Amino acid sequence: MSLFADDFAWYDWTMPEPIRDKAAAKEYFGNWIRAFPDMRTTKVEFVVGDDAVAAEIEWEGTNSGPMMMAGQEIPPTNRKVTGRGSYIAKVEGDKVTEFRSHPDIAGMMMQLGMMPQM
């Protein structure tokens, strides 16, 4: 949370409104850690510009904790998942002022058995 500016906006396409405070950002990330406590992240690509950073990541974890989706708590499936996502951060000085996250929720849901394979 220390990377975020005091006045930031976090846009995640799974959320109806942007996250605008550090407590809400910590809660959002904490929900992922509770759902996948053994999560390990690998950087696939990383691009640095004058005032922005973009990354593609891959992560692995076992859904051994409850997951929050659309305001509902979903019990753990105990299935292992390989997730993917991309992220863009706009930076002013040494702080993130805008963060955009694009997790592959459909891919994760298919691996968890919550929606049919495509």
C-alpha cells in the first residue's frame, strides 16, 4: 500500500466502482490472499515508460480459502489454479496515482469448476 499516492484510483474490471482508499485496496488484495493463501506470482512481461509501468503476470495457487465474488462468499474448492492478468500503473514522482488491473476471471472460474470450459 505504500506505493500508492494518498489520492489514487484503482480500476479493476471486476469492480463496479474504482477503489480510492488504501483500506479498500488492502481489503481487495486481502480477499485474493484469503482465497489463495499459497499464491505465487511470476512476471511474464514488464514495460516501463516515462510515467507508467505495465506488466503481464501469471500466478498459481490453491483455492483453500473462501472467495468473495460479487459480494458473495464462495466456499473453497481446493482446486489449483493458474491465473493470468495484466496491470498498468501511472506514476507521479515515486507514487502510483492510477492503477488498472485486468485479471482473467473467466479462466479462473473455469479452472475452479464454476463455469463450463470454453
